[in-house]
Amino acid sequence: MKILVVGPFGSPQRDEAIARGFRECGATVMECSYGDVLYSTNLLTRIQLRLSAGPVCQVLAKRVSQAAQQFQPDVILFRRPLEFTPAMLRYIKKQTPALLASFNNDDPFSPAYKDRRWRMLRAAVPLFDLHFAFRRRNIEQYKAHGAKAVALWEPFYSPWLHRPLIDSESLNANETAILFAMHAERDARRDAVVGLRQAGLKVDVHSWNWGREFGEDDARAFSVMPPIWGDDYVRAVGNSMATLCFFSKQNGDELTSRVFEIPACGGLLAAERNERIGQLFKGGEEAILFTGIGDLVGQLCQLSKNPVRLRQMKKNARARLLADRHSVVDRCADAMAAMQQVQEEKTISPGTEMIERKVTSSGVKSKNSTAII
């Protein structure tokens, strides 16, 4: 299968990881980046992108169509195609017979997203041959907006980025500290840090927007440090007693990539309890799953007194992760099976409605398989 991956390619954990994941599955991949346009400092360009109008739209549409004519892909996958209007997609479809697929880790149907770009994105739903939904409840929403086919693509970890770098058998000075390394949001995050510190536990806070969200005085009071990336992030997760994980209320998330990255790095996940995460990890054995700040503080206070249990939980979590299928390679294998199914259905009976099937890259049904609906 030949796949053209379209995206800004600004993060090794997103577009780059997906492109490599497809290659690891045997696909031939071409990358079509528009990060130079999306991250432009030119004010006129930024206004056009914000309004989804102007010459920049023609530039982006031509870039994708020219890449498709050069590469002749079977599938064009748009990663978070917020910059592509229905008119741009119709232009691209005229230039290539490739299937158009979309993957968006933000919630296209969230009431928080009201500007023109998001309205255009929702209007473009019927133009894609296949949508990959990041959360289960988005499946029915895509269908309600006219989607031809929808498959589930949940968060993932990248095994070449997220792997243990800390010797789990040796003592380390920071294993009594709890790590917060994510963006600030007005939910339970700040209260959790306060509660843990009041209980006498050490919490290291790394965030890029704490000061913007709560004020610079608050950021100084919390000793907020700059965000950490790459191997620094991996080592911090492995070194810490536990790493906090909260789910975006704006997107209505039930999972995030950290759910898988943390145990992949050899760390211990401490996450808000919900139905989906309870299916993935056993609370108290493979993760700290909490309901409310008091529950979080109580569990971590107990764990801080039992380093043997802590290390066993970290081992259990990583073993569970590896036994299941949650890497970007696994997600890409399932995505390719879904793409293949759509290709076959389109060839056999074009225009007919898809029926639900569960498939994996090997064609064998599994609990983590992709559903085409």
C-alpha cells in the first residue's frame, strides 16, 4: 500500500510517528508537510489560515495534489486537516483517484470549537472516504455528519521514543517525587498538585502554559519548570514515583497518549478513573486510578511508603502494555486493514453503505481491533 501522509510534521510523536508506523507495517510512505505554511510568522498568511480563505488555500491544495500526482498513492491520510476546506478537498479529489482519509486527535464536534475552520472541517466530513475517530463517541457523530466510513484510532505510544531508560532495579533519588508534565487546564490539575504537596509529597511541575492559565505569580509559587521533551521526558517518567495524567474536558477525552507513554517508559500512570481506562489497566496493580483528589492523595501516600510495591506496579504496567496492542505500529496496522476494506468495498459496490466489521492487520478479530462502521 502507498500512503501519502499530509500534516505539519512538527512533532516526532504525531505525523512523524504515524509515517514511520506505516513504514514499519510495510507501506510505502511519502510525507507531504505544510508546517512552513501553518507556522508562518507572516500576518497575512496567518489571517488567511484562520479564516480558511485566500491564496494560501490554493497553495496548500496544489501542494497536496502535486504530491499525489508524483507519488500516485492508494490513500492520502490528512492528520488533523483543519486547514483544508470542502472546496480544497474537492479540488484534490479531481486530481487523484486515491482514497481520502482523515485522523484528528481533537474533537471536531466539541462545542468549544466554533470558528470558521472547525465549521469547514465539519462540512467536509462527507468528502472523505474514511475517518479515523480518536474517541468512541465521535464515531456516531461522524456518521451523523455524513461520513462514509469510520474506524476507531485511539491514542498510542511510539516504541522507539517511549522505552525504559532507567534501571528499574536500582534506587534513585527522585523516585519519591510525583511528576506533572502536561499543559495547564482549569480542571482538577492544580487542585491535585496542591493536595499532594499539602500531604507532604514532592511534585515536580513542568508546563508550558501554567502562567498563562493561572498567572505568573501562581507559576512562581508552584515552582513551575519549562516543559520537557524527548529523552528528558522519558527519564523523568521512569525516575518518578508516578506521573499524573488528566483528560481534556474541552475534547471530552477518555484517553490521552500519556496513558500509554508512561508505562512504555517504565513509569507508573496516575490517571483519572473512567470506564475505558479501567478496561486497559487494573487499578492498584498496574496503575493508580483515582476518583477525586482525596483518593489520589491517599493512594500515593500509601505507595510512597512501599517502594517494593511501587516497582512491581511499574513492571506490571509495562508487561500489560506490551501484551496488548497500543503502539503506533499497532494502530497503523489496523488503519491499513481499514483502508484495505474501504478500497475493496468501493471497488465491489461503490456508493453502498459500509457495515460494521472488526479486523486487524492479520485479519484476526481482537479486543483492540479497528471497527469499520
